[in-house]
Amino acid sequence: MNSSDIPSRLFEPWSRSEYELYEEDDAFVLTIEMPGFETEDLTVSWDKGVLNIAGEHVDETRGHQRTYHRRFRFPKDIDEEGIEAEYNNGVLEVYLPIPEAALVSGIEIEVKG
């Protein structure tokens, strides 16, 4: 363990959430483990190819506040109107559909033989 990691581990251990991003046939799917938040604590927004995930939860009984913010940049066009997000059992899942026109891109290269 690096000594420079100690402050971040002491003060923000929950900020190191686990996430998985993969591409299906027609969409990107992002899942983020975010235990301790409520649905109303989360904000998901899309702006010019960047998905913003933010969360803030205040536990008044314990005097704790949790915040989370992360940005994800996507290399392909996304159908902005079709983006969906769902939060269940501490896991946020965001579905980002890829428009059909963006699925096939590039140019075909002739193979000579």
C-alpha cells in the first residue's frame, strides 16, 4: 500500500465504487455499485457524449454525508431519448442505446488475394 493512499482510504473509502461497462449488440450498459444511496439521492445526466452520475446522501442519525461523482465518455453516438437508468439493491444500471446508423461505421476494405 502506498502511503499517499491512506488519506483517501480514511476519508472516502466509499468513493471507489465498482463499475462495469460493456457494449451489447445495440447499446452500452453501465452498472455501478452504489450501496447506501436512495433513488432520490441520484442524478444521471447526458451532455454531448458524456454521461454524468452524481449522488449525495446525508445520514443525519450518524452525521455522515456521502457524495459520488463520475463522468463516462462514450465513443459512439447515443440515442439520447432512449437512455434509461434504474437503481435496485445498491446497483445503478444505465442503458444507453446506440442508433442503428451508428452501429455500422467505417469503410469496407477490399481483401486482395
